[in-house]
Amino acid sequence: MATNNNPSNAPSAFEREQIIGMMEKEMEYRVDMFNKLTHTCFSKCIEHKYKESELNMGENSCIDRCVSKYWQVIEWLSHF
């Protein structure tokens, strides 16, 4: 497989800036989505009075279901 080393096909400085901007926006979106998922599932599944240093079985199950549903909704919404 040959690689194309033709500089005329390289993106211009403007195009590189656009690509970097899109990459930054994508990263911001993913971080925001992760933060929302974490906040939502933590608020829903974890007691506010900590009794143990680790999650109990009920909390683990709740988090698993919450994350799974969250990703299903995100995937469903991405089709619109």
C-alpha cells in the first residue's frame, strides 16, 4: 500500500485549525456527557450517608443499570 506524500494534499493551516477546533469540541462534549452520566447515576444510586467504604451489591446493580440505560438513550438520540 503506497502512502501519499504529496504536499498538495496536506491540509492548509486554516483546515488544520478547523480540525483542531472540531476535536476540542468533541472532547468537551464527551467530558460533559461523562460528567452528566456520573452525576445522574451517582445521585440516583448512591446513598448520601456513606455507611461503607465500597459500593454494596444494590448500588453496583443500580449503577450498572443506570449507565446502560444512559448509553441506550444517547445512542437512540444520536439517530435523530
